[in-house]
Amino acid sequence: MAFHPLPRHTYRITTLIIVCLGAWIAWGSFNQPEAFWAPGHLSHYHNQIKHCTDCHTPFRGTLAVNCINCHDAEQFAGATTTVAEFHYIYLAQGKSCSGCHTEHHGGASWITTAILNSF
Amino acid sequence: MSPLNRRFLLITITILATIISAWVVEFLLSLSAHWPFAHSQPGHILGWLGLAIILLTFVYPWKKRHAPSGNWPRQWFMIHMLCGVLGPLLILVHSGWHLHAGVAVLALLAMGGVAITGIIGKTIHRVALQTLISQRRELTEQGLSQEQIEQTLDDLASQESLFRMWQVIHVPLAIIFMVLTILHIIGALFFAGL
């Protein structure tokens, strides 16, 4: 069976559609990144965060160093001794915060895995 | 109800049942994990597996363009159809009904469009082939062999205007789907890490 190529204008129109889509996605990535890229809304704990890179390091995920920018020793000083000590030891071991904490599951969601698993 | 309408209804019900089943599977998998299956490591792996199977569907169009002596790669067409259904099915389980990220949703819609137009195209080709029955009679009277007649009719069916119109929808949609999928993968790796 012989191969019958598509009309040339088909590829031109397809390219135009892809360029328009790309432009729209590029605009959205700067103006409404959560709507275009996030798997869900941020919880009410973090809904004041406006920039994705406050928590996400490009191609490296959510590193503890990003969390510590806000959740520093000063903030933990207000917590119970057990909570502060647990987090201090946990971070000293070089572990990731995302081992117990998650996000982007909606405004009313819990963000601590231990709490989620207890249900 | 005519045979064609009955066939159309059966295919539509099968497609809907398949989509719902995939989402039920994802829902059950998400229950045990307390968050969407797609956000778990097995969910990500299923996405990669679905992509690998979908990429196999592109072998047939490539072979069709480069086949020696215009031989139709029938076996690769069978693989194209099988992977064109199985791959999207796995992606449906990977995504579930968690439609939030715009780029991922667009890629999913494009994928659905490609799969469904693929099923429609098979039907259109079959209908086009059936309308060539009188052509078959002519070719038989010309003394051609059975294989030559089948190949000529397949060729004529592919050139039939409705089938050509369908190709103009299915092929560009597949290209747009791949571009959106690449963007989705880059985005997922950008935010979640390599």
C-alpha cells in the first residue's frame, strides 16, 4: 500500500497551534503557575507563598534548606521541646522534610503524613 | 437498529466503561495511600510505562513512510492499535480524576482525542473498504490475484476523502499530544526533582 503524505498546510496549522499553546503556557507559568503546573492547591498553612521557587529548587525538588528559610530555629523555639528536638535531630541527619510533610492536596488538607496515616 | 449503529453503540459503551474502570482502579489505589496515586512513586512509574507503550505507536507511521517497495507493515499496525489503547489506559490510571495542573489536563485531553480518533479511523477505514465492493468485482474481472485485489482496495480506501479528512485530525492531534506530554514531563521533573 503506497504512503500518501498529508497536505502541507496541515503541518503549518499544527505548528501554529503548538506555538499558540506554548505562548499561552509560558504566560501562565509566570502569571498563574499553580493553575498550570501544580497537582493541587496549597494548604492553608502555605497559601501565602506566591513563588514556586520559594519551596522548589529547579530539578531538585523541595529541599530542606528551602523549608528552613521560614521554619527556622527561632520558629521551633515556640514549639514543645519534643517537637523542636525531633526536628533538630531529623535535620541534622540530613533527611528531607518531605519524608513526613506533603503539600498541594487542597486548602483544607493535612500536610503531615503521620496525621494522614492515623485515619 | 442498523448493524452500524449497533456497532457504534457497542464501541461507545466499551470506551466509557474502560475509562470509568481505569478511574475506579486509580481511586482504590489512592484510598490506600491517603493521597492521589499519581503523586506516589508507583504512580510516576506507571506514567513512564504508559509513555513507553505510547511511543511504540509511532513505529508504525515511521515504517509506513520508509517501508521498502510500499509494503504495508501490517504487524506494526496491529501493535500501533494495541499500544494506542493500552498506553492511554495506563495513563488514565496514572492521572485518575485529579485534574488540576492545566498542562497535564491538556495533555490528557489530547491523548484521549488521539485514542478516540484512532478508534473512529479504524471504523471509517472499514466502511470505506466496504463501499469498494463494486471495485472488487471490477478488479476480479480484470484477472488480478486475491492478494493484489486486497492491496489495491486497501490503497483506494486510504485515499477515500473521509479517511483523508480523518487523518488530518488524528495526526496533528498526536503531534500536539506529544508536545504537551514533553512539557508535562519537564514540568514534573522541574518541580519534583530528577
